Amino acid sequence: MPYPSKRKRILFIGEAVTLAHVVRPVVLAQSLDPQRYSVTLACDTRYHRLFAEMPFELRSIRTIPSAQFLAALAKGNPVYDRDTLRSYVREDLEIIKEVKPDLVVGDFRISLAISTRLAGMPYFTITNAYWSPYSKLPFPLPEHPMTKVLGISLSQALFKLVRPLVFAYHTLPLNQVRREYGLPNLGYDLREIYTHADQTLYADIEGLVPTQQLPSHHHWLGPILWSPAVKFPDWWSRLPEDRPIVYVTFGSSGEGDVLPVVLQALRDLPVTVIAATAGRLVPTNPPANAWVTDFLPGTEAATRAGLVICNGGGPTTQQALAAGVPVIGIVSNMDQHLNMLCLEQVGAGIHLRAGKLNGQSLRTTSELLLNDKTYHERAKRIMEIIQNHYTRHVFAELVAAQF
């Protein structure tokens, strides 16, 4: 197939409220043939240091602080208010005007549902299938102040009743700003807000998330695997080989106070713990069986482990499954709950609620997943699926079809 005489310009925009929403555009941007495409990545400067050596242009675009994002999730509030979305749209339009792309690819930058329409620009969004309007998953109640007052069971029952109203409330800011620009309402299902685009790309393993009757512009992209280019810690080659390894990390959206609880819970088990703090303070006196550093190459850590303990989010669970390793997800927000629900349904993991975490339940669950071969067998089945799926090729074909 001959190359076009002029390279197409692709603008990727990652919403840096968590690292995952920047990593996924980076991986996909790297997958495109530089002879056919001129690529620009825009994201908040907080993650620029991780991608300084990328073979494409890197630009800055503002994202709300991660702490603000996580606080909104914890309280059950809309993540973005109207003023924030208005400023996002202005910034989106400015960078679109400067780059003059032929295609915009966004990851959780929901303002692009406005700015790309105003610019007359084709728009792909990267998302997860459990946020699809066509997902058949139920919605578990995330960590919420209500659970501390009413308990999990009653709170879950109430949430099931009011969930459509809650989702409708969360759609109001974007719909209101769309109306200001003369654009139609996207409806009152939050899932429509999260997945609206010309082409919707699910960064998931097909079959892991139960869905029904996907429209033709929704696609199974596949897992997007990434690991930071960091050096191995000096203790990496000295890790004991006589006991199972448990890899612990909570990423950029995990509960910051969970790691010490996990280390203490595992201290008396016959395991070696390797833990990454993701930039948080490294504990000064970890247990004797724990080896802790700020960052680890996640792919290699998961491959070496017999169990992965994380926040239940997609990036680390996909690393674990790609290595055929079961997962304990210590979950707090809805995204993590939904992701772990998928793993539980296929028998490759178990979730624990961050708000109810205690050492005994974590020890018991860790022993179960380490010793029950069924969890490992099911994780390895998913590993085989991942090994035979080529996410980058799927994405390249979808982009090529656009032109």
C-alpha cells in the first residue's frame, strides 16, 4: 500500500488526572508509522518527565489536579464543573488550531465531545468497556461516606435505586456547556458522556467485559500495556528464590495509606514482597520480607510474581493478566470496582474494599490466591488471549480506515 504524499496529523490528548489516561495515548502514538503520520501528544506537564524522550512532539494542556479528581470521586461529586469544562474547551480549540490535526484521539478528555464538534474534527476516544452504555455489568457502590453510616448492604440497595439519578446529575455540566455552544444534549446516562466519539475504542480484552449489541463505531481495541522505563533497584538480583513473590503497587489513583497495611498483613506469610510506592514516601522500616522502592518496571515485576496486589485499576491488572498472575484489587472508586468485577467473573482475581480493609482478610485472600491453582489457571488463559491479540495493529488499522 503506497504511503500518502502528505503525512496525516494525529493529535493525542491525555487527561492527566491519572497516569493511565496519558500512558494509553502514548503507547498508541508510538504504534503509528512515522512515515505516514505526524504525531503530537498534549497532556498536563505533571507527567512530561516520563515521556521526554518520545519520538513525537509533546505539548502542554491543563488538567485539574489529581487530588481534586480523586476527592470528587470519593465524595460522589461530578468531576468537572461548567467553568472547568469551558476552560478545557478553549484550550482544546487553541491546540487544535495550532496543530491542525486530521484526527484527534482523546483519553478521558470529555471536553473533546464539544471542541472537536466545533472544530469539525473527527474524534476517537479511548475508554473501557465497563463504562459502555452497552455493558451488562451491574454497578457496585464505590467507597462513599454513606457506607460508614448505613453499612455496605443497605447503601448498595439504596444506590441501586438512585443510581440513574446520580448518573444523570453527573451529566449536567457537560450537557449544559454543549447547549451553550449550540450542540445537542448527550442524554442523562453518564456512560454516554464517557464514551461519546466518532469512534469509541475499548482498551479491554474482548469477552472479559460482558456487552450487548455494540454499534459499528464501538471497537475492541485490546489491552494497552506499559511499564515505566526505570532502573531495577539494587536489591532486584538479590531477591530470595525460595518463596512466592507478591508484587504490590497502588499506582497514581490508589489509596495512599493502604501500602503500610498491606506490608504488615503480609509480614508473617512465607512470601517475598516487592512494592512500588509510585512516588509516595518509601516506608522507613518495612517488614523483613518486604523490598520497597519508589518505582518498579511493572511488566517484569508482574512476570516474577505469583500474586499482584494493586488498586484494581486497569493498567496493573492488565500487566498481571499478561503475565498469567491473579490479582487482589483493593478498590475504592467506581472504575476500580467495575474492573475487578470483570476479573472476579472470570475467576482471575478478588476485590477487597479499601474502606473495609483489614490485615486478616488480606492475609486470608492472599493465601487463597497463592495456593488455589484455579485462579492461576484462569489467569493464564487470559494471558494466552493477550499474547494472541495485537492492540497496536488494531489501532493502526482503525486510524488508516479514517483516511
